[in-house]
Amino acid sequence: MKKRIILIISIAIAIVMIASLSLSGCKTEGAAEETTAAATEAGETTAAAETTAVATESVVASSDESYILAAACWGLEVMKPFIWGGYMASQALGINFNYVGPDDCDMDKYFDGVEIAVSKNPTGILTFASNVGEDKPLTEYYNKGGMIAGMNGTTGAYPQTVTVGTDNQYYGSEQAKYIINNVGEDIKIGIMTLPEADNHIKRMVGVNSVLEKYPNVKVVGVIDQTADQAGAAANASAFIAANPDVDAFICTSALGGAAVGRAIKEAGIEPGKIFVIAGDMDQELLDLIEEGYVSASLAQSFTVETFYAIAAMHFIHNQYVHVSNDDAAAGFTAGPANIITNLPFITKDNLQFFRGLQPPEGFDYSNVVLK
């Protein structure tokens, strides 16, 4: 995306330079010719200015270009950066951005949020594949000309214009490699994940692709994280009580990682005795990393996900680039199919850089929540 923007700017600069050289070459000897050249130069300059104004106007998004992020669990700290990223895209691209959905993780309320988003008929909808029946309204919306971005690398049972975020299989494989590299090959592992969520299913594929190479690694059990803190905490505590000799944990999210770290702490187990790699980041998880109950976290770039999901749909909507004489008639979308974001590891060594993150200056959740 950056290359495309740089290319557009470079072309514009080149056009201006060529125009300048051409104008300077119009001057000839003689007053009449100079007057004619000056008039011509003035006319060309005016025309160039008008052309520039038109070009500038054409790339500014119209006020009715809008994007809605539909999800759940907005009350969780770890989800907030998705909203910040949308706000930053609205400021950079001149579009409208809103988010919708419940503060809790109630999937019925999430479905209601999707239906609300569809009813607004925005330019594009951003959402996470949750497999709770959202495919029907989203497919109908898409077939009527809407665009859909699959967030966090998820793909639903509905068409998607672009998939943005984590390569979840790679994510899981990186977590598993981190465990092997830091703990060894002869270990007992517990895993906490969301077994029915698309992104976590893919992460488990990545985890298993690594662990199956090590015959002395024993997966003691796969724990259901559930969609709330209380459920995650109860399941983590029960597992640790039943398996006190487990050597390591892989947790595919921040909620699971914090639940396991807290359970280890509450069980009176020495910090670092059980090696835990978590996912993402929130203040509780960062505290547990600092205290040593969680060893590391493989974070994600949530602000970047929303920003680039909107940017991709914005460029597609405004047809900045095309592949055929008529992409729409040809049934082709001229844009990226997948945008993969970076994954930073967070440990005690770089923890301070991830603490105290704040929304952009001037940001107010109440201004972007869909009312």
C-alpha cells in the first residue's frame, strides 16, 4: 500500500517537472513571441492548477464513504486498539468510521450488531468470522455491492473483499517454536485456546505442525478458554490443579494467557517454573510478564489491521488502480486479497515500550460508536 502511494506521488512530481521544463522551453526571442509565450505559459499554468485541483478533489473521500467495524468484547482492553486504528484511518483518508457490538462477548449481541451494520449499508464492513449465522446478512450485503474485510486473518462463510491481520497458522507455529527453543523437547504442555473460533483453529494448526515433529513433547490437554474472564480463570485453575507437573503452556490469546498466569500465581507456584507464552497484550498480562508468571507474549498489530483494512477498501472503492478495461464488469476486484501484519514478541526486556499505550490525541469512543 505504501509503495502504491509513493508511486502516485512520484508520478505527480514527474508530471510537474516535465510541465515546468516544457514551459521553460516555450520562450523564444522577440517581444511578441515572449508575450505569446508568457500568455501560453500563464494559460498552461492555470490549466495545470485547475487539473491539480480536480485531481486533488477526486482523491478526497466523499462524506458518505463510511466503514463499520462489527465485533464483540469491546469492554476488553485488548480490543480497544482495533477502534483506534479505524479512527486513525478516518483522519488520514477523510472517511467516516464507526464500530458496533456489545461490550461483553455475547455472540447473540454480536449478531445483532452485524445486522445493524448491514442495515446502514456502509461502503465496507469489517468483522471477525464467528460462525454464529452472520454469513447470511453479510452475504446479502456483499452481493448488493458492499465490501467486507475479514479481521485478524479470519475467513467466514461469506465473501470477503480482503482478509487483513495475522497469519494465524504462522502465529501458532511461532508460539510452539518459542516453547521448544526455551524449554526443550522433552516436556509436558498444556494449551488454552478458543476451539471454535476461526483464527484460533488456524493457530492450533500451526502449533500442531511444530509439536508433531518432537515425539517427546506430550500435550497434556487443550483447555477451552471460553469467551469471558471468569470461565477462562476457572478452567485454567482446574487444569493446573489436576496437572501440577506441566512444564509449559501455550495460550493463543491475552485472555487465556492472563488466566493461566493468574492461576499459577494463585496456586503458589514459583514464577518461571511453568513457562507460559501468551498472545496479545493488556495491562494484566503485562503485569504477569513483569512478575514472571507469564514468560512472553506474541502480540498482534490491531491498530494496523483496522487501518489497512479500511485503506484497502478505500482504494478499491475509489478505483485508484485497475487491471482490465472494466474490472467491475469483468467480475474482478483490483486490490489486495490478503494483508498480513507483523507480530512483536513481548518479554521483560522490551515490556516498557508496550505499557501505557493511549488512544490518538482527540480520540473519543463516544464519537465513533454506532448509535
